[in-house]
Amino acid sequence: MTYELSADVGGTFTDLVLRSDGAQIDIFKASTTPANIADGILNGIAGIAKSLDLDTATFLGRCDSFAVGTTIATNAILEGKQAKTGLLCTDGFRDTLLIREGGKADSYDFYVDYPPPYIPRRLTLGVRERVNAEGGVEIALDEADARRAIRRLKEYGVEAVAVSLLWSIVNPDHELRIGALIEEEMPGVPYSLGHQVNPSIREYRRTSAVAIDASLKPLVQKRIGEISERLAASGFKGVLTFIASSGGRTSPAEIVSRPISLCLSGPSAAPQAGCRLSRQEGVTKGNVLTTDMGGTSFEVSVSVDWKTPMHREGMIGDHMFGIPSVEVKTIGAGGGSIARVDAGGFIHVGPESAGAMPGPACYGRGGTRPTVTDANLVRGLLLPGHFAGGQIELDVGAAERAIAEHVATPLGLGLMEAAELVCLVAEQNMIAAIQDITIRRGVDPRQFVLVSGGAAGGLHAGTIARELGIAQVLIPRAAGVLSAYGIMTGEIKMGFARSLFTSSERFDYEGVNTILAGLRQEGVAFLDRMAVEPSKRVLRYSVEARYAGQVWQISLAFEKDRIEPADLPGLVESFHQLHETFYAVRSPGERVEFTEWSLDAVGTASEGGLESASLSAADASGALLTTSRAWLKDAGGEIDLPVYDGSRLRPGNVIEGPALVQEIVTANFIPFGAQGRVTEQRGLMLTLPIDEAKRLAA
């Protein structure tokens, strides 16, 4: 038997998915080890091997592939643990990272300081040179000045160098030469060049991206190396890949050379998993809201017609990383989110998280502050001996003490009411995040199916959906490891881009086709390195386009790898149609400008998923596990909540709410008045009461 393996390393747990002989899929969890994530990954692998009655070396020897999503890049930025980095820029432009694109939330408030730049100004040095917007050299590179700047950075003890010069996207010669000088003056110190990392016409976005990329290189190189070496030492001989911000898998070498592509690595895989699982479960309309609630964060994405948008507005903390990424909104709302009452008597939940260590108070690892997990345990929606596959025995007394001390007593509430309030606030935070990317953009969430992912998501998805007016919620069998499942079943993909400004009035056919040929060469070389079969290769072209005078572009897809005069009218009309779709207006007489040309080189994935079974009788009584004394406001207080064993449920079984379904790595709550039906792939489809759904859709 051969195996494929994937892992999503989160802030609290490392989720793992195993596919056996290209078909059967099983899910596992292990505690994340923040000090060295390789330990948590290997611990999880050892647990999988044990479940198969194999030793680790034998199991890994049978693994053809291992795909990993990790938060090491994201966390390094958020926690300020990236390398000490210097920035070389065009003389006179040292404040690009400070001023940004306006810099402050209120540009007219002169009494508010700019937020600190990603690289301090003292480590940002100007170099005498200047290239104009047409690529002409206004001031030749002063190599002596460049060497002096590099030597100063060396004296300052920088561990990496970023280079971002004006209009390097048109003429990169000066950046390339400075790169060569860095190699001479600071051999072995990693550096990044702006035109290679993010060839955007926008100066701040290009500079921010290259600064982040350079600062991550020492750490990512070390961590990726550790994972690769320890896997090899443990017997792994298969293909190792990592999930990128674009949602596709790529090689360790690609990640090390451009570590910024590791930002938001794990969450980028969830949307495609949500769409794939919805389609396999019989959902016919491709409007899907995919949520993923883990221990630390809550992510949500919107997919229309099975397609999830990409964007270049990705932020980590206060810093824009600017490269194309799957559009996922993230907030600090997870099972480990800490609840507190402020001096004014207002309750807050998150964004601070208890993480894996010490974790929630109920973990018994030294945590004393209440979390969402503690609140769910106190109100009877978690069973102490069934959490995370039985890896952790939850301490009810510790959770009660934390809720009582930090929430109930300050607010003058009973213990159960306080626990309910903690969950209510967390749910409102998640609802607001969903509204932010739906209602506030003119998207009606009632027209969507909500796919709930994450180990903590199933306890809250039904309540969230009801308040948003969503009639159906799918909790897949792989919900507890949704991102890891998305990584397992995702595409191999890498993006390449180059800048060239041209317009529909004076289209530069020669220049554009030269760029497209170069992009194709880079894409094919990547697919060759990834050993993708010719039948599974797809090259997807796009261009950033806008009307003349507009500030922002939209991404326009096109199919051909060459653009001839006969093709231009069709390309322009496609832009008009796309602009009308996005903004409800078109200007057919206006000149269209094209700024950046891109290629996604893709190795398509098979559609295989979780195994299906034929539907059985609706009666689920044979799977009744126990009852839990739970406190539910909708039910009027304390009730005996029926708890069903998910492993004993059969497709077709129907459960009336309120009820709890206990799975191996998650628990799913069916709210009062709702109904849960076990699907053919053993997921759980929640349906709101019909009259309620009709009222909300009216």
C-alpha cells in the first residue's frame, strides 16, 4: 500500500490527512510545537504510523508525497521574529515604507504618527542612481556609493538585504548589479530584488513585498531545511511540497528562493476544499462561504460559481505583502481566543489566543484565563474525554474557575450565562467578519451554502448561519482538518509576473509577446521541476488592466500565449465586460491600459475525495452515545442534550436539534429547531426550519 500525506501546522494543532492508495482518506491531529514545528509534524506522523501498525521509517518509506502548510512566515511577521534586514533604495526615497499609500488611517490628522515602517529608517539607505518610467537611465548607478551603503549595513549587523529601486520593473539592470555587489561585499547573506519578488508598478507594494521577502529568508531557509532533513532522516523519500499564498503547492526550493509566497500558507487551501467538498456532496449552485475556525483564528472566503477570487491586498499585521493570494479574511477568533472584561465592564473575546502552550485553562497546562473552548466545555457542548481524538482530557473544574473569575464575577452573571456570553461574543465577531466580505460588498449571504471547517467550527456554524439567514450548512467529515484536506487535494501551482505598460491605442505587440514567451518559459520550467505530467499541465494567463486615468487595476484573464492585432478587440471587450460585472458600468470609448502580465503554471489535481456510501434509514437512534447536561438559551436553560457518535452514524440518518454529534477530532452542534442529515460522504448537512428559511429569503 502507498500513501500520500498532508499537514497544516496551525497555532494550536497540526492537522494531518492521509490518503491510502489514492482513495481512502483518514484524518489525524497532533499538538503543534511552536519552538520547532518539525517536532509536531514528526509526532503526528509517528501517531499515524502507529495507527497503521507500522514503524515511522516503514510508513514514510511508503509515502509518495507530503504537502505542508505552515504559519512560520505569517507568525514571524506578526511576532516580530523575522531577520534583521536592511533596505537599499533610490537616493531620496528612504520613507517609502513609512508613508506607504497615505500611511495613516486619517491622513488629515497631523497629530497622529505614522505607523512604524517594516524596516527601520536607520537600516534604510539611499543609493545614487535613477531610472525613468520608460527604462532610460537618468543617473547611472554609483557603484562606489552602493558599496559604501552595503558596508554600512554590514557594520549594522543585518542578516538580510532588500533592494527596491525606482522603475526597476522596466529596467532591472541597477538592481541586478547591486545584487552582485552584495554577493561580493556580504557573501552568504541572503538578499531579495524588488523586480523579481513583486513586479508591481506601485512603489510601496513592491518595496513592502521585497522587504518582507528578504526578512523571511534566513528563518524560512532554516525551518524548511529542518523539516526536509528530519523527514529524510526518518525514512521519507517522496516528493515534499509546501502550500503557497496562491493556494497551490510548490517545491521547497521555490519557497526558500521566494519565502513571501509562504505568507498565509495554510488558510489559502481551505476555499478550494470547501468548493470541492460541496460539489461532491451534491451542492449544485457554486455559491460557497468557506469558514475555518481553529484554535487561534477564524478565516472566511467567498466563492462564486466555484471560483474564489485572488487579490493583491493581503495584509499581515499592518504590512502589505502584495503578491497574488487567495482572498481570505482572517480574525482572531478561535477555540483558544481569550475572553476578558475591560475596566468599563465590556466583554471582549480575542484576538489574543492561549495558543498550544499553555492553551485554554481546561487543557491543564498552566493556563488560567478563559477561552471559547473553556466556555463550550462549561455549557456542556464538549465532552471531557473525547477532545482532539482523546489526546487531551479536559479539566471541567479549571474551565469553570477561569470563567467564574474573569467573566461571571466581574459581570455579575451566573456561570452558565457567562459561558454562553463568551460564545455569543465570539460568534458575533465571526458574523461581522462574514458580513464584511459579503453584505458590505453587495453580496447576499442568504444565497450561499456555508461550509464549516476547523475543529472548533462545528459548535458555532449553525448559530452563525441562522443569524445571517443562510438556510444550509455543510460540515464535511474532513471539517476538523479542512485546510490540510485542501492541501492534500490541491493543485501544484506557481505564479510568475512581469511589468510592461501599454494601451489599447498603441499596443506594444512585440514587447507583450516577448514577455508572454518569457513567462511561458518560466512556467514550463517550473512544471518540469515539479515533474508534472504533460496531460495535467495548464498555463493560465492574466493581465492587470484599467481605464485611462484610473488608479486601480482589475485582473483580466485571457487564453492565448500570443496577442496578435486580431486578438486585441476581444481582449478590450473582455475588460469592458469584467469592469461592468465588478462596478456596474462600462466605458467602451475609453482607452484601456495594461500594466502587469502574469502566468500561473498549474499541475491539475484529481477530483477524488472522501469515499461515499449509499443512503440508509433516517433513524439515528442506534448511534446515540450519551447525553450531556447542557445550558442553551434557546432551550430555556439546562437540558439533557443528546450526543451521537459520528463514527456510528450512517448516510441518510436524520437528527433533530438540539443535539451534538461527536466526531474524532471535532464536535458538531445542531441548534434548536434545526435538522442535521448525514450525507453520502458522512458529512453533516444542517438545514434551518423551512418557514424560517423562507422568511429570511423573502
